[in-house]
Amino acid sequence: MIPNTNEIAKQTLIALKERKLKPTPENYTEIFEELSLKYGITSSNKAKLDKYKTLLLPIYQQELNSKTIRSLEELISFLISVLNRQSGKQFSEFFDFLYTISKTLQISKDKKIRDLAKVTSIRISKTMDSESIYLLTKKWKELERNYDENNLEEQARKYGISKYDDYDSVIKKL
């Protein structure tokens, strides 16, 4: 016969005494969950944890299976640690990408772009503060605003190429 919740609560207190554990909320919950599972009863806490676990991506579900999570607080701690690891990885990838772009721009034929790309490459670091990022952004926007494509367009017009021509028509004209 399946005991009711009151019986499981009594058995929990007896088990705490037998195991010489203090009746703290954490110890009580752990023993209560253990006894409930023995009788095939799922507590509301366990049901909530299982529900939230199913909402996670499979990779995080597997990682969660390797840990003993007994409360919502422990689940939240786990999720925070996952988020912290993930954002660190994304920042690293972002800075690597930004560094690659600035290195590529350093071979530009335009001296202004080359110089600004060199400055950007030098200043890029994973510990950049928001002020440094703001100043670099401001310099790039200023360059974009003042950038003069007329010289390039004039040279292309010598060969009969308009800036609106597509790649295939340019090749045919050349």
C-alpha cells in the first residue's frame, strides 16, 4: 500500500534521526524526496525540476544529468554558470572576428582605412571598456561619413564602368 504524505513525512523525520542528521530544510527535503521516490510518488519540487529540465537544450540536459540538482536554487545556479561560460565564449569569438576584419582592412589601398584598421587592431582586447569601443566606433563612423569614393569612380569611368554595373557586365566591358 502506498503511504500518504503524512506517513512519508513521519518516516522522513525518523530517517533523519537514524542518520544523525539535523532536521534542516535541505536535509528534510533530500530524505523526503528519497522516500517519496521509493514509494513511487513524485513531489511537486521534483515535478518542477523535471519540467524545467525538459525545456533545456539536449546538451544542457545531459550536463544536468551528471549533476545532483535537488532544488530550484541549485537549478538556477547551474543555469547561471552555463550562461557565464557561454557569454565568455561568445565574447572571445566576437573579438577574434573583429581582429580578423581589422587585419583584413589593413591591406586596403586607402591610407585612411589602413591607418584606422591598424589603430583598431592595436586597441582590440577582451578587456576593452565601453568608452574605448565608443571612441573606435565614432572614428569608423566619421571615416564612413567623410569617405570619398569619387577617385575610384573616376578611374572606373575611364574604362567605361559605372558604379551601378554588376560584376558580369564589368568583366564584359573590360
